[in-house]
Amino acid sequence: MRLMDSMSDEELASAAFVLRKRAEHGDTAALRQAEKLEAELRERLGPTPSRQGPLVELPKPRPWWRFW
């Protein structure tokens, strides 16, 4: 049994965040581990609205003046 299998989603996200922060300071091993944890998290959660949602185009604002 892998360690990732016994972790909850929150623990997995938290560990990935901490490892990402360590990777920002140059730790390449932390970067690889964070990528593995994030991949596992994406596999568990599937597509989330913030990552997979369609971009909504906002309507163009109408000018406040009237062009004659």
C-alpha cells in the first residue's frame, strides 16, 4: 500500500503545497514528489470547475453615450 493511498484529499493537497514551496527554493526532489501528489489528487478529484470549466465571455459594455 502506497503512502498516498492512506492520505485524505486534504492531507494530500497540503503535502503537495508544502513540497511545492520547497521546490521553489531549488529542491528538485521535492518538485518531483509534489508533481506525483498533485497527479494523484487530480486522479481522485477528477475535473474540477476551476480547472476544467469553460471560459465565459463577458458581454461587451454598452457605451454610455449615444452615437447619432
